[in-house]
Amino acid sequence: MGGNTSLNVALCVIEVHLPGVGSLKEKRQVLRSLKDRLRERYNVSVAEVDHQDLWQRATLGVVGIASARTPLEQTFEAIRGEVERRLPGEVLKCETEFLS
């Protein structure tokens, strides 16, 4: 990398409640669809990071990297809106932390 290049890394932890989900298989299908869409649309990494054994709860970790902080802030705001619109449930918590 060049000497003056600074990278901004952000982690967004999204905790959701999925009241209509009746099995782990159904939860995985819902989350897979959402994770694929976020990866494709926003060029971020997404993983389920907690509550893997619960049907109606999920915590996703979303990580993005950019050369400036502002695009990351905008991306994560858009991601939160996307999750709220597309998820058959509610967002309990959405916290973004800038790591650099």
C-alpha cells in the first residue's frame, strides 16, 4: 500500500427478532437471503455472529472498509434501512463502531 493511504473500517452489529420464524431452517433461509443481498448491494462482509441456536433471534455482524469515513457512515445507514424494510421482524439493536 502507498504511504499516505488511510483505511476506514467499520463494524455494524445488528440484533433482530424474527417472530414469524418457526424453525432454524426457516431462519437460515431468511438470513441467507438478507446476507446475500447486503453483500451484493453494499460490498460488505456479513456473518451471523450470535444466537445461532435460537429460531427467532439473530445477530449479524457487517464489516465494511473504505478510504473515508463518510461513505461508510452512509453505507451503514442504508444497510440499516434495508434490513428494516426486508426483514420479517424487527431490529432490536443496530450499533456501528469505527475501528480505524
